[in-house]
Amino acid sequence: MSILVPLLIAASSVSPASVSTPADGLRLDADPPVVSQVRLPGSGSGSGSSVPTAPVGLGGAAVLGVVAVATLAYTKRRQDPLVVLVHGDGGSAEDFSELVRGLELPGDRVIAFDYRTVMPGENSTEASRHASAADAAEALDAFLRDLAEENANIYTIHHSKGGAVGVEVIASLDDGTRPPIDGYRGAALLEPAIGTGFVGSLQSLSEGTDLIPDNGDFNPIRCDDDGCRDIREHLGEASGVEVIAIKNPDALVTNFTDRPEGLRTYDLVDDGAPSAWFYAWHPVEFINRIGEAHGSVLGHPAVTSCIRDEIELPGSCTWTGDGFNVPADIGAGGGSHGLRAM
């Protein structure tokens, strides 16, 4: 890993026009997913109870009637999957185009989180460059609660910095900082910028650069009077959100290199291109390869197949090793989806 520092320094002297963005600036040729017109957090819709407050002076029967109507509406929430996309630093919903096409969902069942609910900007791409993971998580939490009023089967897909935002949200549901979100069933973290140590430091210091995705000041290690803990460990278990993380080892510094206990993780072991180390003595190609690897999870058929299964039944993307079909976080090697359990 020590070789990365001089390589990154050397690459930083190259004209940006000759270096592809290894963060979330990936643009796919496919048509962007249809973004439905939903109420965004901060638009006045609120994210509280679905039961309206009864006007002062109404009798008990009237109040019960209001509650009954609201309860009936809540039980009629849509059961088909609703997918929420959370892009990363400098990205956009278009980054998920190829993946969304492969999921074969109706256009009105795919929604993109907009970072402008957190930070002013011309568009979500620009706003995402400056939003912290914590602030974006607060807005995403409110967004999901709003959607849960009418939807009972919500699945979120996060890329890069968006992965850090997702971990913040789910960890807060796990530890009780925020109440559970009824209907939030699962999440996929694709190349999430949730590293620790050297990798995490690079991600935290990368705001305003195009070399490494910014993680929005995310740090998974949280300390208090009782000691320190890693919020990535057993992520989603307490809140009932089934989480899977998929990363590309060739991205090197854009995801995470350790193995948090209880976090179901896959490596995309072959995206069809040479290892980044193949270009170790060519800084421009080396950085380009990292960026390519970072974006490859968004369009690889193995990743699409895995997420499609997870949306249908959270926890169902499994790997096959030694003739047994077991959860991804047990053992290592092989993969029914072309992925390797980490």
C-alpha cells in the first residue's frame, strides 16, 4: 500500500483532462432511470406519523374515525419493491442506468435521492461534492420515512460516498438513535467509501479532488465513555435491514480493505480488465484503472444478478463453494453470481 502515495502524487500532476474520474463521475451510455416525482425531505411533507392530528373539539368517535381511515391507508401500502438510488461524490442517478435496466423494474419504482435536500447546488451532482455523510444521512432517513408511508418494500442502492451515507442511516436505526423504518427491507453498498486507517484517511482528505472519492468525513469507528465500536459490524441486524456490500479489489483505495464482522461482503474478482497493479509504473493508467474498477460494480452482470435476487428476497444472494450453498459471509471462494465471498 505504501507505493500508492508516490503514485497518487505523481498522478496529481497530470492534467485532469487526461485522467478519468475514479470517484463517482462515471457516466453510462444507457438512458437514466426514471425518477418519480415524490415528496423530498424538507419540502414540507414531513416524515412523522401517518395518522393526522385531530382538530380540537372533535368528539371521541370522530377521532377514532380519523385514526381508522389512516390505519386503513397504511395497511394498503404498496408491496412491490421500491428502489432508492444514492449516488456518491460528484455522481448522479445516471451512474446507475445500466444496473437499473438490468433490474427490470417499472420506471415509477426507481427513485433517486437528491443531495440538494442537504446542500445547495445547481444539481444533485454539485451538492454531493460538499454534503457531509452525516447530514446526507439525516435527509435520507427523512426521505425513506416519507416513502414508507405508502410503500412497504423499500430497498436502497448506494455507491461510493452514498455507501457511507447508507451506513450512517442503518447504524442509527441499529443503535436506536432513530426509530425503525417500517418497510425498509434491504440495502446494497456498492464500492462504499467506508474505509478505516490509511484508506479511510485518504477518503476523508479527498474533498475537491478527482483522484479518490470523498467519504463526507465518515468514520466508522465511534467512541464514547464505554469504549469504541465499529458501526459497520453486524450492520442492519438490529433494525431488520438486510445489508450486502460489493466491492472491487482493483479499486484499492475507494472502498474498504478490512472485513467488518457480520457485514456480508462480496468481491467482484474479475471485471474483465487487468489488475491495477499491472499499471503500477504508469501513474496515469494506474489511476484510470482505479476509477474504472470503482465504477465497474455499477454495470457488471454479476452485481446486477445479485442485487436482483436481494430485492426479491433480502439475503438470497449466496455463493456456492465445495458443493454447498451457504451465506456469503461464511468461508470463501467461488460464486454462483461470479462474486467471491470476502
